[in-house]
Amino acid sequence: MTTSTPSMKRYTTTEYGKQNMFAHEPQIQVDTDHDYWKNAELTNGRLAMIGLVIGIFNYTVFGWVIPGIA
């Protein structure tokens, strides 16, 4: 069983009298950014287009899409 001191909430005392130092838990913040999914979809689409361009470039220059596999 642990008890925390009212004046200093940075540490707790066990039943053996030992004090354990714990970090403060940060205040929970709710992210109100509603554009997260829109930004994620845009990023995924852009990365897919970059991958397609790189694949076409490798095929036209070196003759393979995946290096080492003909």
C-alpha cells in the first residue's frame, strides 16, 4: 500500500517507510485538430505517388522495378 503526501505530491511512501520518486503525470490534452485524417490521407497519397514515380524511373533507367530482381 502506498500513500502520497498532501504537501508534496512528487513522491509516495510505501508501508515500509520508503519514498519512491515518480514523475508527474502530465495533464491530458485533447487534440481538437479535426484535420488529422485529411492530412494523413494527403500524406499517404503523396508517398504513393512518389513510390510510383521511383518505380517507373528504376524500370526505365535500369530495367527493373526492384533492384536485383530482373
